[in-house]
Amino acid sequence: MAKNTELALRMGIAAKQISDLEPKQLVTILESLLGLPFTPKKFSSLSLTDFTEAISKAVGATPDPGQLERAHTFLVKGPDEQILETLKATRNEIPKEPNSIRVACASNTQGQMDGHFGSCQTFEIYDVSPGAITHVESRSTQHLYAEKMTDDPAIKNDPRVALIDDSNLLFVVSIGGPAAAKVVRASMHPMKIAKGGEIDTLLGDLQQTLADSPPPWLAKAMAESVA
């Protein structure tokens, strides 16, 4: 697992352990305690006392000690293999619909494809076939504020690519060159539509293409969903 992806996962899981704590708050707290860029070594040096004091100040009260200890453990040591396998299994439990392609839509507004790849709030995931359009799930990016830990284009978008790497097609308003290259290497095809649009309309047009005369690579993706 890439370093940034692993640290983003640590923070995402840790934030969920503490009531009333937003992921963005946790990133700000860690930035003040550890400084940027974030590294595994810095995370391993985080003391429970300093962490508790900073969290208590941020939420205006001292959270449950058990919550704090669990969050601190995830940050310092990372999630154990059982948790990683559980997360992986959860993703794998969502098979593609037969004869379909999986589409990720970068979104900031419900029902709209209006997001930049590197800053959108969610990726809306759909399975599209000639006969049906199925909403699979919404994948929030709010736990991926770890992208702020570096401006290095070689690694900063890794967590976002990993979040949608079961997709075949990506709709975005804009995407940078390095990020687009990563998307392509993950076997996804980025489609940049600068004006954005309603997701239903975009997917309806795609569905018509699949029904009429899909390009070879889309036809191959549909065939693979049946295998």
C-alpha cells in the first residue's frame, strides 16, 4: 500500500472512533502536533497525552477514553491486517451488474457531475448497461484530506485513485495530467466534461452508446462483467 494511501486510511479510521470529530478536524490537529509533511515516523511518535489534549480542545470536551485510545492506536500503528482484509472484502462484495460497466462521477452536488478529480466531495458510483442504470454507492472523499500532506504529483492522488479503482470509466469536470495518468494505469478511462452536467443525463447518453455501438474497450468491459 502506498504511503499516502496508508496514512489517509489511518486518519479516516481514527476519526470515526471519536464522536463529534470530523476528519478535517483531525487532519488540522495532526498538522499542529506533527507538522507537514505527514510521515509514518511522525505518526509513530504521537503521544497519547498530547493527542488527548488536542482532541479535547477541538471538540470542547474530553471524549471517551476508549475512543481516544482506539483512535491513537490506529494513528500510531495503523489498522491491523484483519481490518484491512475486512475493508477489502466489503469493496469486493459489490460485484458489477451483468453486461455493465462501472462508472465513477466526481460530484460536489447531489445529482450533478460537477467535481474536479482532486477536490470533489464524493465519487458517485454507477453500473451502466444497455438495459439499466444502477446506483452502486456514494464514496465520500472527506477522509482523504491526507492529500494535503504533500504537493508531490507522483503520489498525492493515490488515495483517490484507490477509492474508485474498481471502475471502468471516470467522469470529471477537470483532472490534471499526472492524476489522469494514474487513472489510466489503474485501467480506468477518464472523461473530462468541463461544463459538467446532470449525472442522469450523462449516464443516459452513455447507456445509449452502449446499446447502439459501444467502442471496443467498452464492449470488452461489459463482457468481463459477465465472466
